Amino acid sequence: MIVSRTHDGLTVAFDRNAGCAAWRCLGRRGMLFSECESFDYVRLAPGAVLDERGRGDIEEAWFVLRGSGEFTVEGEAPLHVEAGRLVLCPHRTGGTWRGVGDSALELLVLALMPASVSRRLPTRTPAD
């Protein structure tokens, strides 16, 4: 069971098995020709897990703001992350984030269309 609510401007989800995760969308694609899908803030409580299944159709850049955690791709050893670390997830890659330590793991994530999609979009030029 997942319970969601809004608190302090963040959407909070609690799953008995995954723990508590909170996030806020800072920006979302607003036009057809934008390669950026979304820009989000994510906060994981210590021990909380964020599973990325179902997000393999995008590319992501995850930047660790605070705390420490682990990022695991199936079949690979966990990658330990701390503040200042950048994790790039190419198209068709997904993994699991887990907060470790005594404080929350805070992340910024930029989700982008893969190059295979954005290459097919018409050329854009700035408006005069």
C-alpha cells in the first residue's frame, strides 16, 4: 500500500516496504520540442527506497545535494553516493536508490528524452 499526501510543498509517499520518499516537480516539459521531460527534487528518508522501474524510456542525471545513499543497477554492485556526486543513467537504464546513514538523501534529477527521440524532432530556433 502506498499513501501519498502533500506536506511543505512536497508530495510524500510512504510504502511499508520502501519507506518514505518525498518529491517536488521543479519543472515539466511545456512544449512539444523540449528535450527536457522534468526537473525534480527528491528526498529519501534513511532506509527508504526509490525504484526506477518503468523509467527506462528516458535518460537521467541525478545530482546528490545532501546525505548519502546507494544507487544499484540490477546485476551490479551498489554505487555509494554522497553530496556532490553526479550519476548519469543512459536510455534503457534504471536502478534503485536507497537512503543510507542518519539523515535524508536529497537529490535533483533531470530527466531527458533519449537522443534517439530528440534527433527526430524538428530543428528549433530562438524566437526574435
